[in-house]
Amino acid sequence: MSPDKRELARPVPVEETPNQATKAFLSNDMMPTLMNKTAAMPCPRRLSARLLAVCLLATPGVQAASPADTLAAETAKWVASQNEVPVDQVTIAPLDQRVAVQPCASQYIFDYPFVNRESVRARCLKPAWQLYIKVGFVQATQTPPANTKPSSPNGQANNTAQTRTPPAQAVPESRMVLVASSNLTPGQLLQPEMFKLEKMDADKINKSHLLEATGLEGQELVRALRAGEPVRNVDLRPAIMVKKGDLVQLTVGKAGEFQISVRLEAMQDGRLGEQIKLRNAESGRILGGVVTGKGLVRGS
């Protein structure tokens, strides 16, 4: 056979289509190898849809953060900006495992609901919900410099060497703290006019004492206070705004656009910001909403 005829008789290899190559590649135990390699290198631009999906799933950082992680990150940034500190110095306490954080389609709204600034209220408008988050700050620790004493010519330590120490700051003798103007009972809904400022020895004041009356609205006492007794943040909690069996006003929609209100029966007690169940007495239908005030609930 002549060389030209042998060349014509040689079988021509069949080029696999992209879909065939992809199936063959993924069917011969190459998935783990691919996942390991793509985790350490950027995804190529030209890949089939299936290979690109595998590459993206294996690449670090492409998975979306959970709603709880997003909320914690946004809370830390807000607290840092309010206190003019770096974000890495803000600590966020873990939420109760029973609390499921819903994704927020709108921007978060943050504020300090209490005077002590140990809690942040995070609110979302779409859907409507709010949560209270415990926050704090990392305590910066400073390592004192080594106290090195130069030796005298005779080998003894030179006692004349002095270590400079910063002067002690003078502690004020007294400060103004918030005290009860009259006897108050547990569960009493608080108003700023129920308190006044009085002087107190500085060495008896700690971080739990309140120094101003702002932020007391919507709070109640957990214990009785005598007239003149200082109030602390541990004495307060969000007040019960709705009681079981009360007729409350449920509002659905946006003010200025489309909004309806209806009177429903509360099936449980509810504090400010809590989710409660409501019942329509006529239809028997069960609805849910978030407590926003005294006898007020906003539909979710």
C-alpha cells in the first residue's frame, strides 16, 4: 500500500464535545481532586457550566454568609463607628440558639435602647423584625517594660536607677447617679420623670449604675426600688406591652402607602420587640406580629 493510501486509512480520532468531556471528567473519581485543586487556585474563565459550579463551590469565600454572620458583622461596624474604635476591638455575644435570624432585604437600623450601651437593638424593615444584641469591647492589655537596672563597677545593682511611672489619676470624690424619686414596684412601666440625679461616693459607683434617664421608656423594674435608691441596668428589662387576652391593634403595610389595621386577641404576653401570636375572634385565624408598643403589634 502506498504511503498516501496508508495515511488515508489511518483512523481519525473523534474529538469529544465539551459536554462529553465534562461527563467523562466527572465520572472517573476526579471530583475530590478537582475540589482540592480549585480551592488553591482561581477558576479558569472557560469552563462548562457544571465544572464552573464545582470550581466556585470549592473556592474559598464564595459561599454567602449566613444571616446571623451578616448581622453580627454589620452590628460590629456600627458599634465601632459610634465609639470611634477599630472593628476588631468590638465583641458580639452569641445569640440564643433558639433565635433564628431572618435574612434582611433592607438596610439594618441600629440604636442603643438602654443607657448603659451594653445592648444594641437591630431592626429590619423587610421583613419587619428586631433583635437585641449584647456587645462589648476587647480590653487592651499593656505589657510593662522590663525593669532593667544597670550594674555599678563593683558588680552590684545601681539602686539610683529610677523607673518612671505615670502619675496616678485622681478619683473624683462623688458623681451624679440616677436614683428613684419615689418608691417603685416590680413590673412598673418606667418613665424618665420617676427618677432624679443625686450625688454618690465615687468608690461605690460601678458600670452597672445609670448616669442619665434617657432610654428608660419601654422598660420595667425587676425588683422594688426605694426612694433615693440608685437604679442599675440589672434592675431593668423590656416591659410587657401586650398581655394574653388583650385586644391589640395589628398593623400591616407601610404608612403613606398601603396600610391596614385590625383588632385581634393576643394569645400570649409580649415584650417590646418580641414575636407573638394573635387570633381573629371572627374567623379563628392565627396571625403573628412583633410588639412595637403598648397594645401595638406590627404584622410580619
